[in-house]
Amino acid sequence: MDLAAAPWRALYPAGLSPDARLAGFAVHAIVDEAAGKWPDRAAAIFRDTTLTFGELAAQVDRTARAFREAGVESGTRVALLLPNTLYHLLAFFGALKAGGTVVHLSPLDGGAVLRHKLADSGARLVVTTNIGDLAVRAGDFVRAGLVERLIVGDDAAYGPSPLTGAMPQDCDFNDFAAFLDSVSETVDSVPEEPGLPDVTLDDLALLQYTGGTTGMPKGAMLTHRNLSTAVESYDLWFDAWGLMREAQERVLLFLPLFHIYSLSAVMLRCVRGGQTMIIHTRFDAGTALAEIEAGATSFPGVPTMWIAISAMAGVEKRDFSSLRYCASGGAPLAVETARRLKAITGHDLLGGWGMTETSPAGTNIPPTRPDKVGTIGVPLPGIFLDIVALEDPQRVLPHGEIGELRVFGPNVTVGYLNQPAENARAFSGGGFLTGDIGFMDEEGFFTIVDRKKDMILSGGFNVYPQLIEQMIYEHPDVEEVLVIGIADAYRGEAAKAFVKLRAGAAALSLEALRAFLKDRLGPHEMPAALELRDALPRTPVGKLSKIELKQEEAARIARAS
């Protein structure tokens, strides 16, 4: 790793260096620091409720003490099954302040995946809310003995909503408000007070699950150092370009907080910088436009959100004047969509690259180089990327040659939980092998041309074909299955299943297959297309092969165009 020779140095703004030092901090400490600087400024707005930074700090402190009284100590796993709600902020920061490790569970996950994450992480305490059927589903975990303690935040506490669902039935659980009321009132939220532990930068802060080679997700272990240095890197970059003004922005937050992009690049940065988050549980294009016209100054989204906004009737006549910065991440944004949005909003949606394992800081396109849309940009401060040979990941390739992206930095995961073989494969020469295939040009811009694994990026979410295949294999009529990603006008990519049925089985429709998978997969993982085959392609040694299917799909698209 030679940051001194980084060719992207010349692309940095004055006063910022690629080899900037990232010191790190205890993640939860930013709450008390923000309360000290801006006690009366709104930290978060959610429906009828506004929390100031002072109020947020006090509630986080009470949550931390309640967790401690519930037995949470250094390293205790606290699982969060939460969509966007203020309960996420309280439980996330409260668990960390109590010394615990947060385990993010996705509300989009099917039951099999949720059970795997609980067992793999060792989490026995779950925090959820009664939005939709989440509380009821969590109650099933208690009855099954997977969870010892369940804490449920009443969604109605933050104002009326059509999303509010039922509470768990026939199982013991704690109401979140009562859980906090059980803690004696404290005068101030001071980290040094007795009862709350010292937290080091190398303590495990988060288990963030991502795709596994066996089909089930694996837990990326992210320390306080990993998460906080990612935030520092983002802040150095965006501050140097003047894209975020301290304690002045109103950030529109539809991105799910259980996703690493929203957690680090948005929520943690907002708290650290004194920004106000306008939080919504679900995305709606009309609501987004209304919030922008009401004064939102920043809107980080994913391509599906921007596509929906650009498709709104009369969007060209809407008022985007309050918007100072907007971004698209999580998946590639089509160049033609970016151009249309530039014409509508007046802003370049300059993307970047990152992954769960980098917390997720990685690269960004400088605002002075909109001509580089289509690349992933250049490495952020304190982070280094190079390209290594596929057959020898120790050998660094010169610019222009295609290989695997390797990343270095204090933001990079320390490894995967319970995955020694995977960890041995994931690192080379001190750097993390990303699985992305691409090249670097002479200026230092990186371009990704393919993915080493078969992951599908659907609407900003990682979708793993092998997991879908495993669930489809549970259908009694399925003999063989392969799943690939296909182009999707809205989500960017979606899953398509190629199935060989058992002899004598009745024909299987896409609707019937999706109904079978309803309790096994999340909605973002559901196959969008199904093709029945008499036989599936194989390699010369007899293994099922996806290459021919991808080639056929590419040829079909070419014919259609």
C-alpha cells in the first residue's frame, strides 16, 4: 500500500490529502458530543415527534442503563429487528453505550434467515416494534426458544400511522417505554458515571450480515474503529468540497437504517455533524417531493427512489431550490437517469462505491468531475485501493489492466464471525479482497466491470442467488434450479429462476413459486421471472453452470433493443 504514490492525489481539493489520518472514536460518544454543542437543535423528526439532540442524549442514556440492568455487558449481542423509527436510534446507541454489540436483522428477511442470524450471532435479546407484523414475528422467536428477552416499542407512541400492527400474543415481552421507566432517573448523561463501561476502539460494535458462500449470510464484524473511521473519511471528503454545512442541513432519510449505507453514511454523519434527520419508514415519491419543497436540503437515495421521482407526473415543475446535495448509492445509477435528474433537480448525482465490509466508505466521484459518471470515483481520505491479479492476489496490476479490487483502511472489517476459512480467503497482503472486478485508469478513477460472485443488486439491496436457490430447492417438485440477475427497469436488477422439475410434476407458475417462497424469502429476494427447462447447463465436469444462462439473457436483451 503506497498512499504517497496514489495517482488520485491530484484530484483532491486543496487542503485535503489522501493519506489523512483517521483517529476513530467510540461510536455512541457522538450523541453526547452533539448534545453538548446543539442541545436544542432538532436531531430527528419522525411523524409527530421531534427529538432535540439534548433529548436524544438523555433517552439514549436511559436506554443504555436499562440494557445494563437487563444484563447487557461488554460483547453482549443485542439484535435489532427495526425499520426506520426513532426506536432504532435509541436502541442502537443505547446498546453501544452499554458495551453491547448490535446485531442488525433486516425486516425484509424471511424466517429462515432471521433464525440463522440469531443463532450465528448468539443474540438472545431482540428489540423490535409493532410496525406491520414485526412484533408478531418476533413473538414466534420467543415461543421457539430462540430469544430470551423481547422488547417491543409501540409504534403509536410517535403518532398515528397506518403501519401500526399487532403486539405479540401468548409470549412474554417488555414494552419499550416501560423498559426505560424501570430505570431510575439520572441527572446527566455522562459517560464516566458508574454503571456504564469504558468502550475501546477495537471493541465489536456491529454484526452486519452480508452474503455467504454457503448461501446463508455471514456476519461482518465491524468495530468502533471501523465505523467511526468510515464516518471520519466521509466527513473529511464532503467538508472539503463544501457539501455539508455543520448543524444546518435537513437530511431526508428514507434509506433503511438497518442497511450499512444509511447507518454510517447518513445517520452517524448526521448526528456527528448536528444535522436534522427527517425520518420516514417507507419511501414514497410524492412524500419525498413534498419534503424537498418544505425545505429538505439533502437527499441520499438509491436508484429505485430516483427513478420513481423522475417518473412522477409534472416533476419538471416541482421546486427543488432548497436541495443543496443529493446522492445515489447502493447500486449503479443508469447514466441516462442521472442526466434526466440533473435536468430536473440541477444536481449531479455523483455516486461512489462501498460495501458492508468497508463500513461502507470506499470511493466517491469528485464534484468537479461529472464526466466520470460510470466510474466509482477515487478512494476517500485514509482509504487505499489497488487492482490485483485474479490468479495471484498478491500481484498488483498496472492501470488499465482488469483484476480484483483490493481495499485497505481502518474502516475495513476485522473479519467474519465464525468463518475462519472465509477470512483466510478474504484478505491478501493486509488488504481486503472485495470480489469486484475492474480496473484503475491513469488518473486514479476506478471502474467496476463485473462481480466475482453472483450477487444481485436489487433496489439497493444485496440479493444472493444461492440463498434463493436453497429456498426453491425446498419445493417438492423442484429437481434443479439456478438463479441469475436480469435487468429490471425499476430495481436495476432482479432475480430470475431457471428450474428443472422432477419427472411427473405439474407445471409450476411464477405466482405459485412466489406463494411457496412467501415465508422463506424477503420481498426484495422474490424471483421476478421463472423459466422451466428440461435440463440446466453444466460444466464439463458436470457442475451446474450459470454462464450460458447469462449469455442467453444478454443475447435476448440485445435482440430486444
